[in-house]
Amino acid sequence: MAQHAPPARGARLGRAAGARTGSGPTLSPVNGVVLLLPGASRLSPGPLRPLARALARAGGRDGLVTHTVIHGGDAAREEQARWAADEVVRRYGDVPVCLAGYDAGGLAALRAAGHGAVNAVLALAPCLGEGAPADSPEPVKHLSGRQVLIVHGTNDARSDPETSFRLAERAKKANRSTCRFEVHSDGHGLREHQAEVVALGVDFVLGAVFSGRYSRPVTDALAAPPPLGLRMPLASGFGRSLRG
């Protein structure tokens, strides 16, 4: 049963992509849902759009559906993410949910991860600390029991990558299933190595939602103690031979 039921206050789910839903022998059942949480600026969407397309291609046959959470109104993004998870439960039943966010959406994904339906969080260049009191660290205990991946460019001038490292360091103490990848020389939009970032995101989401298996770099990052598993370099060409 859903844990939160606030009004949407302007939020809505975008069109479903991936597994075909409905009824009949040719339609795929929904076995997992990814909620995509965009950043604050529509002019800088980051890697979410190509990630959505890649997830639909890679996971659709297994019953994966993606929805973009369209932000609206004055409610906090994490509140709208929780509403969206409630809506997933209402539409699809008891299926695992991954929150995948970029920029402000990455922060919302981390903050909303305590929802009962959420089993995984993918935070891309999260803008941490926004809307929080100064010197007040982001909570991490609610991440326990979730699979968590943070991805950050080392040249991010919009959101300090060291802030996400420190959050990941604290989160790892509460939840061993936490890892973080660094995209060397890339900025906030993660454009320079977008193909690798998308491939990493797909590998993580499919493993977290369905199989429990990941590519070797992700497996190693999850198993490694800090700081190794929290400063894992994203290799150039990642994704060309996943699980190969």
C-alpha cells in the first residue's frame, strides 16, 4: 500500500514508454517503473531524455515502463516525486520503482527514496543542499534497503561533486548498497560522456529493478569500501560490452 497520499499540486505523469500496457495476449505486463525527475531548467535537460529512450529499448520487453514526472505548482519536487510513486502503485500495483533524477531532480530522487514502493535511486549530478538550512546535511537513513547510484562530473561548476561524495560517504554507512561514479572532465550537463552515463544508468536500473545483476564495474563499486566505491571512474567506452 502507498505510504504517502498528498495531492499532486500541479504534478502529473508524462506518457508511458517501454512495455505496452493494457490487456490482451500481445501486451506486456508492467514489472517495474522508472520515474524520471527532470532538473530545474528545461533548457538544460541533461542526460534524462536519452536515458528514457535507452531504458524503453532495453527494458520494455521485460515489462519496464518509464514516466517523466512533470513538475508544476508550488509543491516541493520531492513531494511530487512521492505523489508520482503513489500514482504508480495505483496504476500498476506492487511493482518496484526506481527514481532517476538529474540536477534538482537528482536531489528530489534522493529525498523521496523512503517511499515504500521505491527500491532504487539514480541521482545524476544532484544539486544537494537546496532548500535546506545551512550546514544541515541531507538525511541518509531512509536510503537503507535501496540500491543507490550517484553519478557526478568532476568539473561540475553548478553542483559541487565533493558534496555528493560526502553524502555518498554517509549513505554508505547506512546502506552498503550505495556507490558513486565520477565522470572525469565532464560538467554539470554530463554531455562529454553522455553515452557512457546513459549506459551506466541502464545497467544499474535493469539490475536494481529486475535481475540483481550488474556489470563488473558497478558490482565492484557496490562491493568496494569507501572511498574506492564512491570515486569509481566511469571508463571511456563504458557500455560497449556490458555483461560481456
